Amino acid sequence: MRAVDVIAKKRDGLPLTKAEIDWFIAAYTRGDLPDYQASAFLMAVFLRGMTREETVNLTLAMAHSGDILDLSDIIPYAVDKHSSGGVGDKTTLVVLPLVAACGVRVAKMSGRGLGFSGGTLDKMEAIAGYNVNLTETEFRAAVGRTGLVLAGQTRELAPADGKFYALRDVTATVPCLPLIASSIMSKKIAAGANGIVLDVKAGRGAFMNTVESARELAQIMVDIGVDAGRDMTAVISDMNQPLGVAVGNALEVVEAIETLRGGGPADFREHCLHVAVHMLRLAGQGAKWTDTDEARKLLEHYLNNGAALSKFKEMVAGQGGDVAMVDNPALLPQAALVEEVSVVQSGHIAQVAADQIGIAASELGAGREKKGDLIDLAVGLKVYVKVGDRVTAGAPLATIYANDAAKLASCRERLTGAITYSPTPVEPLPLFYDTLYGN
């Protein structure tokens, strides 16, 4: 085969065969094709799109470009979750131990964050000593020991995705649904998941700005999973305002711990329970937890009686983390500068712009612009209002946690612009818009 022929075929809007896709992905991963031909391929896909069959074949080719993790000897049916990312999204820290408390073994590989805030691994590293860099032997041992592990990748999973993603970022081909879907699903399939719950965000603080575009992306990923033999569920959730109160790594860990103790913000708690129900449903494989009301009651019980918190502490201890920081979150990284911000006018909250809140946290140092940037684990914000809330001038609006006075001032200014008010009542935003099922 010749790369130019594959590129020309897609350029002309013709569907590529599995053999053509497999050859192109394998050749580029090996380094046999130059970046300029891979870039041309990506642009052709961006402009012409892909059929469902093509997208599945692209995903599987990328998944098989590296190692495939097989956990069937320790987890007969592996269930995983993936969030498309958002402001204040620390659901993994609660959902995983909550599901594990129900007796479901969970082995999750997560990543670091880019943009608004740190990723799941960054948040967990706010706990001193917590080791996210486990060998595969250590990863497997942790699952056997506690039934729960949360770490970085133990193998080279889907290396083709890493190479393509770097090109997409500089060739204006990032917002392409087949490329986004294959990027996400190739890593999930390579990580050995049998059942996958996708949490696809929609809104200002999400990659997909509208519910319609988020639903379209979710449907493509569900279809990929089904065609690849996986059980799939996707929820479309709101990201027009931050999830929960805390935005920032250590602050989000504290909020997760509060939720695991049976408290936490109402919207965040509800979001975690909703996602966890879907994970239990898949883990039951049609034999257990088929009644969602009963599954929810079980999850609420374990959230309220401390069982989920105990699982979280077992995981932290098992990966070398300082459990004292879980027992006493005041030991987590603390910012030197703390400033309260008040509501400026009475009325109703009309907007809490998630994107601006996320940028404000990132400017404080909670996020990174490029891979490898250092982040400040202590900084961030707590935003106490939600769209639809009735507020009074002078009431608490937010708290800023900073380690730099100039950054704090910039954050304050951006925060002020992110909140808008209405003299008349405003309808609250829903937590979820839709649910899609596969298999």
C-alpha cells in the first residue's frame, strides 16, 4: 500500500477498508510515515468524516497499536468510567471507592490534566506519598489486595493516539467527532474494560458546547464500544457551571472526602450517585443491580455509613499515600493567600460561567498549558452559588486560594465577570440531559 493512495481515497470522500486503516495506523506508529502525510490523513478525515465502520476500525487499529491490558485473571468483568472533563469534576475520587464498596473490583488508569485544571492523577498526588506510577505487577497486586486501584498507565497503551493527538493539536483537526471518539475509546479498549460508562459534558466548560454535539459524540462512542464487543452507557451532563463547589486539586480532594463522609455539595453527590448506578448496572451484567432504585439505595447506604470512605483510605494506603491527610484534610497543601468574595447585588444568579471559572483557577496555577508544566496543588476557588439561586448582596459568593498576590487579583477580576445576575427568577440548570445505552 501507499500512504498517498489512502489519503487520496479519503480526500475524495470514499470509505477506507479495514486493511487500509490498519496499514496506515501501523506504519505511522512504527515511524515509517512522515508527520506531513499523517497530517494530510487527519485533515481528510476532518473534512470528509468517517462511516461507523471506519470509525470502529480506526479505534481498534489505534487500540492495537500498543499493548492491550488483560485483567481477566483478576477481574472477570472490568467496568470503567470516562469523563470528557470539566470544571470541578472530581467524580472518580468518589465513584470508584463507592462502587468498590459494593464488591465490584475496579482498576482504573487515569491521566493528567491539560487546560482548566489538573487531572485525576494530579488531584490524588495532593496526598503525600500517593504513588500513581505503579508497575503492572504492583497494579495487579493492588487490585488483589483492596479491589481498587487508581494509577497512571502501566503499559504503552494506544501509542498511535498519542502521536495523532500531538498532530491534531497543531493542524486544527481537534474538533472532529470520529477523531475525538476514536482517541477516547482506543484507550478504554486497550485498558481492558468490558463495560464502560461515559460521562460526556455539554456546555461552556466542556469541549462540546451544546447538548446536541455532546449527544452526537456520545452516540459515536457507544456505537464503537458496541461494535467492539463492549457494554456501553453514556450520560450527557451539564458543564455550564462548575460541578460541586471546589475547583483546584487539593480543594477538590477535600470536597471528595467530605462527600465520602456522607456530606459534600448536593449537585456533586447526586452526580456521583447517578454515575455509580450505571457502573453497578454494567458490573451486574443483567444478573445483579438491575433495579436502579435498589442500586441507588445500596450506594447511598455505603456513602453514608463510611464504607466508601474506608475503601478510599485502603486505596490511598495501598499506593503509599498518607492516610492521615484523609482523616485530617487540613494536612493537604494549603494556599498562603485566602480571600473571600461577596455577592455584589441582590437577585438571582443567571450565570456561573464554567469556562471562566476554570480559566481563573488555571491562572492561579491549578492547571497546565502544556504537558510537563508544573501545577500548584494548593490553589483554586470555591464558588458557592449555582444558576437559579436567590442571593443577597454581601453574602458569600466565592473564596480564592492563591500563592501569588498578582494572580489573586487577576482571578478576582475574572471571577467577577463570570457571575451574572437577574432581577427575576432563573430556572436552575439540570445535572443530566440524556442517557444512551449500548448492549
